Amino acid sequence: MTIPTKVTAAKKDQNLPKIEVPKLPSVTDVKNAIPEHCFEKNALTSIRYLIQDYLILAGLYLALPTIEAHLGLLGLIAWYWAMGIVGSALFVVGHDAGHGSFSDHEWLNDLCGHLAHAPILAPFWPWQKSHRQHHQYTSHLTKDKGHPWVTEDDFNNRTVVEKYFSMIPLSGWLRWNPIYTVVGLPDGSHFWPWSKLFETTEDRVKCVVSGLACAFCAYVAFVISGYSVWNWVKYYYVPLLFQGLILVIITYLQHQNEEIEVYEQDEWNFVRGQTQTIDRKWGFGLDTIMHNITDGHVAHHFFFTRIPHYHLLEATPAIKKALEPLKGTQYRYKNETNYDWFFKYLNYNLKLDYLTHKAKGVLQYRVGVEANKSK
């Protein structure tokens, strides 16, 4: 899940102290703590969730005329939010397919990944390529493209709009589609085969195929809309903007708070990076609807290719136990309950303005560094 994050890193200071890192568990240590059945993929179960999400979306469309007739604009806005949440659930099913945790069959993963992602205008193969790097290099200063951390020099050289765009609440509706997938900030357009995201002919062909799948779905929606651009935007594209907003919020909150650390090359390693992931419970049944990608995100990050979404909650207590010796440190298991998730997201976009060095090769948000200094 990938969005621009406005941060900055101070220039290197060779006199900065080096943080002593406690002994971290290896990936094998964490894996051995998890019940073996959590790594089992069941294609029929995964397909069942795909069908389930399609049926819920169909139900929302069937209910729309009644909602609009009796509740008017307020009902339509509530419907948009519901569509965004269920659309994000569908994205999570395709997300499993992209990671290979949908089934043991690559052809089935690719097929169902396109079935889940194309209707919500997410080009499956290009997204699979870009998203994998986020998992491989979580919290790496330059390689984590899911959160493109920006240096202080870059931040200071940006225009006012570039610096503060994400602080505008409405920006959240645009940061997935079109800014990330179409325009291609930061790692290249997911629809244009010659963008910087693609290096091989195979990648470019896959981009075209996934893009055409999205175009086909958009056209089918246009036909169903009675060839009306207004209806297409109102009943298809705007719900997708809400889905993009929910996806942006999920991704942002899973990797942002005042304490998270970001690492330069010499200080980064896989486990250290994953410990900066945060589980957040949204409540009101939303975590279940969205297949626990919110409150099972730490488990997902440690074993993104191995654990399907329907086993994330079972694996979480074991991971928490494996990280128990790190309690009281920056590398502990992190979780929060955020019934105010939307306002939390808005607040963080205002509060978490940029990163600065807290130690050699280790960066933290300015507000976190300043809070530590004042203690």
C-alpha cells in the first residue's frame, strides 16, 4: 500500500552518537514462534473472500437508489464511505494475490489479482512490482518507496504546494489515484509502460495488460452508467476516490507516529525495519470487513509472502511474544486502538512534518526528537 509522505532528513553529522541496538530476533526466530497452520494458503478460502467482497459491493449498488431516495446527499456520502471501505477490502484480496499468499498457484494469483484490482482501477502487475520493494525495504530511507522519505534539502527546495499539499484534508482523496498510480509520484506511473518503474520488456508488457484490464472495467462501468459521463463519475469514479483515501489512510497509519525510526543503509536491516510497523485497531467491525490488514499489519510485514490475510490475527500474538524481550525499546511490538482513525490521519499530516537525525544513520520525526530532548 503506497503514498507520498512529507518528511525531511537532516544532513549527516559524523559526531552524532550511534544507537546501541538490542539483540533482535531473526526472521527464523519469529517464524518458529508462529503456529505452522498460519502459513497454509487455501485457494478456495481466498476465492470465497473475493466472491464475498463482490457480493457486498453489488449489495451496496442495489441499495443505492433507496439510499438516495430517502437520505439524499447525506445518504450518498455515507454510501461513498461504505464503498471505499468495501473497495479496500477487495483490494486486500488482490493484495494477497500480489504477494503470492492467495494460493500456491501463480496463474491463479495473477487471475484473481486482476479480478480484484482491475475494477478498482489498480493495475495489478505494476502495483505488485512497486509494492514488493516497500516490503523488502520497510523504513529504509531511500529504498522504501511506499513511504518516500524526503531529505531536509529536498524538503526545503520544494515549492509551498509540494511541502504542504498533504496537509490539505482533500489531498487524501487524490494521493492514490491519480497521484500515485497515474502520475507516478514517487516511483513512476503504473499505467505508462515507459515510466521509470519498468526496466524490462516483460514489465512493460505486463503494464499494458494490467492497464487494459482497468480500461475494460472502466468502459463496462461507462456502459452500465448509460454512457453518461456524469453518472460514471458520480457512481464509479468518486467511490474509487474514497477507496483510494481508505487505502492511503491504512498505509499511512501503519507506518507513522512520533516514535517511528527510519534508517540509512548502514543501520537498516529487514527485522529492524519491520519493527517500525504499527498494528491499529479501527473498531466498529471495520478491521474484520477489511480482512484485518489494519490490526494484523505487523504479521503481514514480517511474512508478506507467506501468511494469507485470514491467518494474520492468529499469527499476531506469536509475533508479539517473539518481540516481548524488546518491550520498553523502540523495537517492541507496537499497536494502538484508533476509533478516530480518520482524524488521527489528518492530525498526523499536520504534526509529522519532517524527519531529522536522532543518531548516526537513524532518523525520527522532528516532534519525536524534540520531545526526547525535553525529557
